[in-house]
Amino acid sequence: MVAQVLYRYFTGEGTRLQHVLGNLFCNERLERLFDEWKLRQFVRAGEKFDITAHRHIFVYAIFGYVTTLDEDIRNWFIGKYILNDENIYLFQHKRRNANLLAQADAIVRNTDGRRLSLEMEETEGGLHRAKAVLTDGTVLCEAMSKSWRYARTKATKLALNILATPFRKELLSNPDYQSRVLAREEEKIAKRKAEVEARDAAKDAIRDEKKAKRKEIAQAIDRKRRASQAAAKIRKAENSVRTAAKAAKEARTMSAKKRRYLEDKKK
């Protein structure tokens, strides 16, 4: 029903109106309506059902109920909650230079003051013929197609191309234009070079950081190994001292009988 209102009362191409319709019914807007209408107090669902993640579903339920009401109430509802001032910015978008006929007409008007218009006629074979006609009756070009819209578009593009050709030649031969193009290309190359250098510098910085980190880890491992070796030497020396002290103590306290027994045992 909203699509019918858009098609009837708002201007724009089909793709544009479809884009507007999609934005009007996006989940974010539906969730705001759920909170605005305080529907949570009316929702009935199981304990495992996530109401917050499915708020738009309950708003669609309200929409379904509204479709069963009278047309006047439906139109009031659409105007109050969907096509309201909150969403007016969606209809303010205008594509620049999208009107090819206006561009061609501007070229003719600026050249010699004439105007350009399109005349449509249907042939006996059921085809549509579009003619680009100047105000003095001169037919600039024409195009035919089974589609009325495509015939108009084809004729308009052909007329624009015919009218723009002399201006393009003059423009391409203009030294100022050539210098601007050259400057723009040099700027693009310099920008690309700067981006590549920045990317390479970032990669080098990451590589150096990883290398420094690996070096730091290796140094830490080496310090730990050296500390372990030093501690082992200290323990070995301490053990040697304790062994020597123990042997000396035993030698001092050993009896003559035991000493002779050990000496005989060695023999």
C-alpha cells in the first residue's frame, strides 16, 4: 500500500522509489516504532524467544492489522507513522546531471538560443519513434524501439552526443584543459605513490617490530641459559667444596684400624 502511494504521488525512477521503500521499512525504523508504541507489554512469547531481536516482527503484525481497516484509516496511519516528517529527507535526494534531455537543451540554448524537445509517435508496426526537434523545426536525430521509454532515452543520448562533439574537440585542444588534465593525473600518481609508500612503511614498521620482538625473546632465552649455566657452576663448586670438606672430616675422625683396612683394600 505504501508502494502504491509512492508510485502515485512521488517522482523518481523505479530504482529510486524502491530504495526509498526499503529505507522506510528497514529494521531500525520498525524497532523504533516498537519502542514508540510500547508493544513489549502486549507481546506473548516463550521464555527462550528473544523479543528484542525480533521487534520488527511484531510491528509487521500491527501493519497486517492496519491493512484490514478502512482506506481512510490506512491512509492516516501511513501518513502519521511512515510517510511523515521524520522520513522526509529520503525524498530530498536529487541526482545531479541525470536529466540528459536538460543537458542537451542547455547546450543548444547556450549555443544559439534555440530549445530542444522530444516528440513521440507510434509507427504502423507498433514501434515508438522519438525525435529530437529544435524550436525551428529541425530534426536533430531520431530513434526507434519497441519500448517507449527506451526510444526516448536512445534519442536523447544520441542528441547529446551530437551536440557535445564540437565542444569536446574544442575542449581537448585547449592548452588550459590539457594542463589541468596533466596536473590531475600527476596528482593522482603522487597520491597513489604516497599511499604505496605509506603502506610499505607500515609493513616495514610491523616487520621491524616483529624482528625486535624476536631478538628480545632470543636475548631473554640466552640470558636465562647463561644464568642457568652460572648457577650450575656455582652448585658444582659448592658440591666440590662440600665433598672435600666431608672427606677431610672423615680423614680426621677415622680410626687407625679403619685406615689400615682401607689401605689394605686399595692394595
